[in-house]
Amino acid sequence: MSFTIAIIGRPNVGKSTLFNRLAGKQLAIIDDTPGVTRDWRQAPGWLIDVPVTILDTAGLEESFDDSIEGRMRRQTEEALKRADAILFMIDGRQGLTPSDEHFAGWLRKQKKPVVLAVNKCEHENAAAAGMAEAYSLGFGDPVPISSAHGFGIEDLYHAFEPYFPEKVIAENDDDNIVPHFDIDDLEDNEDFDFAELELKDDSDKPIKIAIVGRPNVGKSTLLNSLLQDNRVMTGPEAGITRDAIAVDWEFNGTKMRLVDTAGMRKKSRVNEKIERMAVEDSMRAIRLAQVVIVVIDASMIMEKQDLQIAGHVLDEGRAMIIAVNKWDKVTNKEEVLAELNYKLETSLAQVRRVPTVTISALNGRNLGYLMQCVLDTYEIWNKRVSTGKMNRWLAARESQHPAPLCEGRPNRLKYITQINIRPPTFSLWLSQPKELPSSYKRYLTNAIREDFGLEGIAVRLLLRASKNPFQDKPNSRVKK
């Protein structure tokens, strides 16, 4: 277990900027507006050569009620319980404030080591007053830093060094390396089988699951119910979640990484800069996910925005499950299910039989079935089909329904193979790929999905022109 540091401070002192700096990635949303961060989040990072776990927290607020500020404070208190040490940040430009003094007294009662950092000290003269005042808080020598410019990181290392456990050499976690091959040389090697490529085993890695949907459909409530913990803020207000919060979890022995995302409204309604960044963060979570749970409200079945979100997930090639939340409030259940199936068949016709699960996130209903559906869909998303089986299937399908003629000649379907998984991707070599009608391509794609048990997920079919063996050879029959 690495050393865990919680970054604490008033709103807008630069906590998320330092979090991103130590993590080496732009994970947290950053803006000059106070109170952007609401839920605490964690990420692996480095202090020089020491691996640490960093906790980014909401700005400390002097509120103890059920308002958003009060819930933000409770989230910060929960993060403190998980930390080995505290990095208390103040703003060097503004100097010491009464709020800083109040929270400094509160941190002294936590009985955990505290390092005081004075941020925004890229100019010594401008931050001199803040540094001088910081001594009065009683946390020893303050550390001048600039989270935006990376100044003072080495000093932070020396400040935390007395509290570090024995250094652990971090192992490199390389991504899967896919062997390189030239697709154009495929026909020169008939024994080559893409579906039997031995890729690096990643069974020990968690399945990445993104929970997405419109605002206020119950995404955060679903995450909390799965974890059986108040991990993220919830409430009747729409748009509470801003950052995409990732949490490691385990279901029936399978490791998972659940990602709660901000609600995505129509583009025309997104005017604020922070909401725009939150939606971009949600889009990024979809791109990085393997399985996406699209949460919809049972009282507003598959509205236009729900369909757009689902369509985007399928375009990205992710495995998708529709979770119909708040099902306990529905009275005419058969009518709602019929409406849902109709909209899926007509508006998401590119993927048939998308898995749908009715749930109640608040009451914890059907969540076990939902996660089992995630595992089943993930297995289909990783399915491989051998090249020999694919080509026997192609010959049978072509004999039943040949491709339309091209300029009076047959457009021969010569060879097919699976070149990738996640999603299942197939390459088809034929005489004239540009002349193959889109309707016939859909026929083949739907047939692949039906015949090989790939229902409910995106399937990609790439068309390629086969080589002409006489293209580059001189005509030996031409008279000299």
C-alpha cells in the first residue's frame, strides 16, 4: 500500500492543479471559479521517486447542514480518514484568512502529520507576505510552491520524507502490446489467423465501467448503492457531479473500476464553462471504458438525449447496457417496457437486442443482475471467431444471398477474418469494395452478430480490395 496524501484547503487555492501535477495527468477539472471540485478523488502519483496516492478534496466550507457545501465538507472528512498525511494549502497571494486559521485548528485535532504549503509562490516578492503569515499556523516551516508551474515539488518531498514508509520500487505497468503485422500481406499467408493471436493476459486488470446518462437520473446513487457507501455526493439538485470519479470494486471475484460521470445535457443547453468541461470529462470516460452503463429515468423513457448518448457509446465501440432506473415508481410497467423496446429497435437499429435491466438504485433492486449482465456483455465484447469458421460461414451466406453485380460482373467475396476484439472487428476482402451497397454490408454485419452470438454489441466490418495478381505484370501476349 502506497503512502496516501490528502490535499486540503479553502476553495480555489490550487488543490486540483497540484493533484494533476503529482498524478502526471489532467484528471481533475480546473477553473478559477471556487468550488469546482465536490467529490474527493484519488490517483496514483509521484513525489520525486516515491510512489504515493493523492487525494483531491473539495474546498473546506464552514457548513454543517445538508446543503451542497455541507455535503462537500462531509466528503472531505471522509477523505481525511483514508489519508496517512495531510497537505494543507493556502493562497500565498491572498495571505492568511480567518478560514485558514479555522481549518488549521480543525486539522490539529486529526492527529495526522500535516505539511503546510503556500501556493502561488512563483514570484517571491508577491508571496512574501503569505509566507510570513503562514508561520503563525503552527505547522512548522511552510513550503513555498507553485502547483501551476511545478515549483517546490522537491521541497514537498523533503517535508514528507520523515513520514514515508520504506520505499517501494514501482513496477512498470505497460499496456498490452499487439504484434505488428501488414494486413496487405494477408493473402500471401493463408495460415495466418488473426483470431488466434496471443495477446498479453490482462485478466488481473479491472474491467473499466463508466456510468453515464442525463443529469439527475441516479448515476451517483447507483455507484453508492453498488459500493454500499456514500462515496460520491447525491441529492435532488441536477448537476451535482462534475469530475469523473473512479472507484475500484470487486463483484463475485471480478475486479472492476466504476466511473461515475457528470450528467450530459443537450449541447444547446450547455452554456457554462464548468459544465462544458464536465461533459468533456464524461466523454473521455466513455472512450476509456470497456463497458458503459447508460442510466435512464423510467418516467422519461429513452428521450432524444438518451438516444444520443447511447449512439455515441456505440460509435465508440464500447459494450453497452441500458439501466432503467427508478423502476419502483412505475405503475404501467408493461407499457413502459413496450415503449422502450420500440425506441431501441427503431432508433438504435445498428445494434439489435441491447441488454436492458430495470433497477432501483435507491432501494438496491436488481443491482446484482445488472452487474452479471455487465460481465456477460463484456465476455461477448471479447469474443473471438477463428478464420476457418468465418470463411466457411462467408461461403454459405454468399451462396444464399450473393452480392449485387458490379458492371455486370460478380462482386466476389473472397476472404474474411477477425482482426480485433473490443469491439469485434472483421475485415472482408472482395473484388470491388466501393461498389458493395450499404444494405448488403448491413446484411453481413447482422448475420455475423446473429450467427456468432454477438447480439447487443457493436460489430465493425471493414471492406478491403483484394490484390490483382496481374496488375503489376507485363502483358506477355502483346506482340512485339
